[in-house]
Amino acid sequence: MCENIMIVGASGKALGIKVTNSFLKRQDEFNLSILISKESMKNEEKKRIFQDFQKQGAKLIEGELDDPIGLEKALQGIDIVICLLTGNDQKVLFNGQKSLIEASKKAHVKRFITSDYGMELSRIKENECHYYKPKQEIQKLLEQDSSIEHTFIATGLFADFLFTPYFGIDLKQRKIQFFGPSNMKISTTYSNDIALLLPDIILLEECKNARIDLASFTTTFNEIYEIAQQMTGQNFEFIENQSYQNLTSEQLYEQVSEFVKSVYARGDGFFEKPFNKIHPQLSKIQTTTIEDLIKMKINE
């Protein structure tokens, strides 16, 4: 029997498109619907993306996050809602998800997958960073509500972002900046792997009302430095990035990227037992290795 899935945020470039394509490849297991808004269909790029999904077998269903009655109607017959809303708009991250949850309950949706896919929120204190606050509030809301199941997914910083000059790893310029001890273990997940694993995750009983951590790989900055030099045959500059250390707690609250560096530096970006590495079924799924990612970034 196929699960009826609704994806919200399917046109997102960081994750939405990849996750949607992953489910479309498994239409023998999932009936896929995509929530679209009137505003999104006015955007020609998003409209083309949605129409392409529709041609591949997805059902487009119109619904507005600020229209509770219409949203409830849009969610009729759906088993699981996968929320992929992103951005810095706290109203969308909290109010949008809250509206979806309330409509899901009225429509008798079984489970809601929150828009997390990043740092493990249980390791971040309340009011430490503005970006994570609405996500933490949504998790708290669902933990206190037994009328709908939930799954919280932490992935650490996307490897796509970690391996960029913005976060200090510039493979083309042969420069690696580390934050925290260079031998500290850090876990990270490539966005393609999140999309690859998600269909299997939502089918597992163990993932109902659960908080799970995923990782493509766990490494250290020392290892990244050594492997990068081995693969390129060139010397890399290897220096410590202390930018986050010079900021006050108030400044870190506002500056997400610097806050993330501080979380990794204190050791809270390491997952000792990522769920996809220890689960008998998920551990069989090959995810991106550090060598794969370095090669990919060098060739970009």
C-alpha cells in the first residue's frame, strides 16, 4: 500500500527539488502531492519546476498557509507531510509550519516531518540564535501534542555549505580554515544524501515520534587538510578561523554562520552514532564520502 505524501517547499534549490525527485523515483511506494500557492505559480521558474514534477507523476494541490480551511481541504487523504520551508523569515518558519500542523491534524494526517535538516536543535539553548528559535518552538509544540506523529531530522551543517570559502574551506585556492580544535570530530551531510535517505526514513517505525541524526560522514579538519593535499598533490594553507570568538552572545544570536561555527567548535556538531550508519537497512545505502565531496568541489 502506497503512502500518500505531501511536500511543502518542493521548489527549494537547497533541498526541495532534490527531495521531490527522490520520491518521484519511487512511485511504486509513494503517491506524491506538492502544495503550491497562487504566488509561487506567478514565478515563472517555480512554475516550470512544478509543471515538470507534474509531468513526472506528482499531483499539484493549491493551498495557502494563511488559509486554514483551504489548507485542511488540500491535505485531505494525505498520510505524511514533509515540510521543507526555508529562509530567514521567522513568520514562515513558525507560523507557516504551525498552520500546516493545525490543518494536518484536522485533515487526519498521520505524521509531520518538520523543516529542520541542520544542527541538532536539542543541543542549542533557547534564544542562542534567532534562526533556530522558530524551529525549536515547532519541535516543542509537536512534542507536547500526541494527536499527530512527528520526526525531527538533524543533519549538521550541509556538506554543500561546509565545503565552501564562506565557511573556510576553499579547495580551489588551496586554503582551509578550521574553527575549534583541528582534530575535533565534525559530522556533516551532503544534501543529495538527505534526499536519498528520506523516503526510507519515513517508512521506518523507529522514526515515528523520534529525533534522528544523519551524516554522510564524520571527519576532522586535519583529515580534510590531509586528504585534500593527497588528492591534489599540492600544499594547502591551514589556519585557524577565530572570527566567532570575537563576537558577543548578542552578535552570535544574529549571525547564523558564525553561530554555527561556535556550535561546531564546542563539539556539538558531532554525531557519535548517526542513525543512517547504525540502522541495518539505512546503513546499506551508500552515501557521499569525504573523498567524493572533495573531488566534486575541486571539479566545480
